Amino acid sequence: MTHIKLTKIAQSLPNAVPFVGPEALERQRGVAFKARLGANESTFGPSPKAIAAMNAAVQETWKYCDPENHDLKEALSAHLGVHRDHIVVGEGIDGLQGYLVRLIIEPGDAVVTSLGAYPTFNFHVNGFGGDLHTVPYQGNFEDIDALIAKAHQVKAKLVYFANPDNPMGTHHRGQDVAEFASKLPKGCLLLLDEAYADLAPPEAIPEIPVKTPNVIRMRTFSKAYGLAGARVGYAFGPVDLIQAFDKVRNHFGMTRVSQAGALAALADQEYFKHVTGLVAQSRTKIDKIARSNGLITVPSATNFVAVDCGRDHEFATLVLNGLIDQGVFVRMPGVSPLNRHIRVSCGGEQEMAAFADALPDALRSAG
Amino acid sequence: MTHIKLTKIAQSLPNAVPFVGPEALERQRGVAFKARLGANESTFGPSPKAIAAMNAAVQETWKYCDPENHDLKEALSAHLGVHRDHIVVGEGIDGLQGYLVRLIIEPGDAVVTSLGAYPTFNFHVNGFGGDLHTVPYQGNFEDIDALIAKAHQVKAKLVYFANPDNPMGTHHRGQDVAEFASKLPKGCLLLLDEAYADLAPPEAIPEIPVKTPNVIRMRTFSKAYGLAGARVGYAFGPVDLIQAFDKVRNHFGMTRVSQAGALAALADQEYFKHVTGLVAQSRTKIDKIARSNGLITVPSATNFVAVDCGRDHEFATLVLNGLIDQGVFVRMPGVSPLNRHIRVSCGGEQEMAAFADALPDALRSAG
């Protein structure tokens, strides 16, 4: 008996775990974080009605989920004003991005993204043998013109663009995003990641007819709706592309509790508005804390704020480690020059107080 | 702008939803099922301690899961007596099978399974362009010798084998399964699907050293542990193969509630034993109901029983539809000659009474 040979693509992929969660850091440190501000989760939590719905659904966890996600799709259809045939629900945006890349990227196909944008998207593109091409950010913004030019240059099959952006929190105007799509090469799909759209100003949301053949939009219940641990995302776009997900998706992959939680969270728009107000307050608070320590922040349309530590990556890393040492979990952008920032998620009074307490020491010990 | 072209493999795949859930049937019928006995779920539910743990975890659903599944892997390590490096946790056996096929099957690679075995496995093999070869069952049993012969004949990279079997519920002796693995061609992996192993007699469980390079075993919390809607499966096998899952898996794909539920369910072995007792009683009950209607059953090592309707597929389909019309959800094997049976999941007194009530009418109206 011999060892089993992996596919050529799988052989080429690193074996390492590419994503380190806060629990791993807690196990290393031997103590829990005081403030969990690194993953842009919503410390405000989901709607109490979503919690009640999930608790009720726990009793039914012996049943598989509805593989059609029927009720949630109907609710999203009403919410978005598009027919349910244009909507697919999946195991978070991460899961949906994996399916999308698998559906359209052959080994060697060109894919374009911004250098320093969402690493999980890159993980999927590499995972299916796609050929990643990147363009740098322009300051703190993804560079639409450069993405378009690169897409034409490399004959891209797929372009990734997040609006608002992660990790910087900036956004482009909706009309510029709509134009972006119209300027891509023939046969090139725009994956518009709108994970943070629910938290952005209305001007950031493009008006793109859902039938537009080269745009797919993805949103999530992980951010504004406070359900990161439930893994519920959705995509909407042209029917033929959306229905192709049925070819490959894990049909019984949703959990019953998550379906119930997302449905109830979406229905409680009053709580949703309450949370977006708290997020806006927290953005202001993070900016205030940063300024009182002599730092500046990047204006954000999301539930996090990039804080410019004012020097280089090495310094920002020391600040980040100083915060973690004091029990405040934050993360930072992955590439230069963005990585002179730390990325701080919004949170409630307790989390903001912990950040305010820890930042001066972290800056001092960073030198 | 043009429509987006799918990959060659994706183009070849059917667009249709391959799996119809009971909720879809309920929506068609306009009324809920009285007894849900079609998907081998556990109507006995999970441990009350698992329910309590899930209810507590609901409060933390704003947090992403621990991507390492650390605590559950530690518990499984103790339970199985193998080091955690030999274990991967994933979104149900369905999710893990998708990852495994992706890791080792290139387009055109030969894969062997039994004709009428697990359709989701076939879905994944087709989904990655593998070349499926099947051998018929021998009576109500998967045919080990034929699987071995076919694997050599087609130079298979992967062989699927479920022990106990689904949809027939039969099992082979553990020592025969262990021998099976040793007789496969060089470089051929045995995927041993043990979804029902927790419900089988000890003699069905093979002793295969976990380091054996050509065997991977998969188990689930969906059956005996009553957590189908939570999507928690695990695989164990040689370290190099297990760790390769990190190359492609959806690292944050588990839900926080499901991790908590599985951990608590595994810890409550007393309740687990209680359920296996109830399942055994229900198997006897299904047999009794069948016999009192002049039918025979296939002896089962699982939480379901295949009932031979005594005639052909057409007749069995009429019986199945007659049960569904009366609010009793059951399923049947997908291919001839297995499909003269209906497959009835175990259940409590209420479900068994509903089945006992509905069967005579279903047989009568089937003619």
C-alpha cells in the first residue's frame, strides 16, 4: 500500500492553516480576550427575536435543513425586490465564493483582485488553480480604473471587488461601481462583495439590474445582522448563473438553526436599524480614541475602522501585539503599505473602554 | 456584455436540484408530515445536554467558530483513541466527501462504488469530473469482491464503501472490511463511510490502524447523535491525507452552535446508549408492522429498515406514495432491484403508530 496521490492542484497548495482564529490565540495566551475586535463580528449580537428563533430551532436540530432554503429565499426576495430565482443562499460568503470560483474558473484562468483584499477569495482562486493578478490600492481605496485595465490586460474571467472595502473600510459611489461592471471585458464576471453594504451609506449601493449578465453580488448575515457564527450568506444575480450553484453546492449544507436565525434577523428591521446606529457611534468612538493617542483613522462605511499607526508595518505590528497582550483582539491588513494600519472592529462600551485602556500602553511599548 | 461561461465540468453537470427534502413535499401537499421517517434522522433527538449546550451557544452566535475545531477534535481524539492530527471535522459527511473528492480526483480518474449506494458521493465525483464505475449489490449487500475486482479493472483512484450500508441497512464483518482495504490496487483509497457505525454491532467495526495509508473513515453526528440539522461530520485516517483537508476546506465553515452541540452530545454517552436501545426497539417494531402486513424486511444495523414490498419497483412506488399521501414521509432506494423496497427510518411510538396506521391503506390502494 502506498500513500494516496493528491491532484496536481492540491499538491501545489500549502498544507498550512491559512487563517488563525482568536480561539487559537487565546489557547496560546492561556486566557480569554477582554475585547474581541479583530474579525468584524457584531459584539451587539443579533436581534433578540433571532436568538429566540434559534433557541426554538435547536429543538428541531434532529432534522436536516430545507435544502431549498425556501423560506429565507422568499424573505430575501421581498427584502431585495428581486425574484427568488435570482437568489442563492449558502454557508456564508466564504462558501458561496468557493462555489462560484469552482463554477467558472478553470486552471490557468486569469482572475483580478486588489493587492491586500479578501484573502479567502484568493484561497479559493488558488484552490481551483486560477491565476491571480493584483493591482495595488490607490491610497486607502481599491482602484477601479486599475482593476478594469488589469482585467483587459490579462483577459480576466473574474474580478473581485468589495464595496465597502475590507480591510480599509472605504467605499466607492454606487454609480461608479455600476460603470465598473460595464467596462469589463466580454465574458468577465464582476464579483461584488457587499458583506458590509448593510452598514454603508445609500450612495455606496449601486443600482444594477439583477439580470445584468456579468455581475453577481454577495451579502451576509455575519456583519450587521450579528450572525457570524451561523454561516449564512446569499448571492443575487442573473438566473442562469445563480441556478448553476445547484450543480455544485452542498444542498443540505445549511444548519437548521442558522436558517431560522437569519429569517428572524431579517424580519426585525427595527433592531437592524438600532445596530447600525450603535455601529456608527462606535466608529466615531474609535476615531476619538485614536486621535486622543495622536493617531488618525480612515473614514469607514463598515463595522470596523482602520487606524493608521503613523509609522511602518513593523511599528504597527508591535502596537497590534501590544493590544493582544492586553487582551484586545484586533487584526491588520496583510500587505504593504496598508499594513501600517490596525483594523479595529466596532463594539459596545465595554469593548471600546478596553481598547481605550490598552492603546496608550501598546503605543508606548511599541516605542 | 455576454453571459458568463462555466467551466467544462460545470457545463456538463445537470442544473436540476438533485435532492428533494421533505419540506418541498410538505409545500406541495400543503400540510406537514405526521411522521418524518424518510431521511434516517433521529426522531429521538439529541441529548438534552446537547440541546442545553446549543441554547447556550446561540448567545455567542455573533462570533465566528473556532476554525480549528479544537475542542471537538480533542474530544474525538479521546473517544476514538487516535491523535487529533488524524482527525478532521467538517460540515457533515457530505461536506467532507466533497473535499476528499476534490483533493484526489482529477477529471477522468476512475472511481468505484456500488450501484444504488450514496447518491451524494456520486454527485461529488461527477462534480469534479471523476469517472464513476459501479458494481451491483449482491442481494441486499454491497459486493466487496466485485468492488475489489472493478477497482483493479479500471485502475481506480478511490473506492466508496458504506458499512453498514445505506440504503439497505446490511453490514459486513469488520475483518472483511479490513481485508478489503488490503486488496485494493496501489494508490487506491478506500473511503469507508461509517455514518451508521455507531448503531451497528461491534463485529461490524473493522480494526484498521489509523496510519493505514489507503483508508479514510467518515462518521457523523447526524444519525445516532440526533444532530442532522447541525452538519457535523468527521474523518479519520493517515496524517498526510487528513492534513491535506486544510488546503481546501472552508476553515470558518462550521457553525458555533453545531460545534457546541456535537461536543456535548459526544460527552453524553449515557444518552447515546439510551438512543441506540430505542433504535433497536424501533427496528423490531418496523419488522413487526411489515410482517403483520404480509411483508418482509432486511435485517438492519442502522437506524432504518428496508421493507421489501414483495413485488416490483412500480408497486413499491405506489406504496411509498400512499404513505406520503397519508402524511408518512419515507424514501426508497434509487435503482433496481433494490427499489422494490421502501426505506423506513426508526422512530418513537408516535411515528411507529402513524406508519402502522398508514401501511395497510397504502398497500390496499397500491393494489
